[in-house]
Amino acid sequence: MSVAPAKSRCPAAHPEDPTPCAGPVAVTVLDIEGAGANGCEHHGARLLASLDGGRIYALPDAPDGAALRTFTAADSIRPFCWLDGPRTGPSQLSHAEYRARHH
């Protein structure tokens, strides 16, 4: 089921993620190939959590600590967290859950 995106959401917000932005656009999230999207810390974290090998950078006018907060939040978020269903496979766990189960 596709959810219509809110009119004022940041570019990092996935179209099927129903959550609103939290704060200003503050970070850039890049995938392993260098393609990226700017976003609020909330959607930046959710996007980063859904990428393998993603990177995050604060935008020049971002609040202090924006990239670190986003990176830290992404660690405990499951990939594509807006999807329903059981999450038991290694690729479906947050980075923190994976570390806890496999170390």
C-alpha cells in the first residue's frame, strides 16, 4: 500500500514512510555509490538505517551535532521501519540488534 507523501517533507523521506519531518533539513545521506538526499535528522536516520554502507554529513547550516545524532539514531532503527511484518533475518535488524545477536 502506497502512502501519499506529505507536502512539506524533506527529500530523504521515503514515499511510504508516513511520519512527518522533525526539524529542518540538516544532513545529507549518501549511499555506497555516492548518490544522496538531504533530510531532517528523523528521515536522515531512517534512510541511513535502510542503506548498506551509507554515510552521513551535516549541511553547513545544520545545528551542532546533527550528523552524530542522526548516525546514533540510525543504529537502533530497523531498515524500512515503516513496513509491517516480522523482522528476524539479519538484514532486517537494526545494526544494534544485529551486534547484540551476533557478538
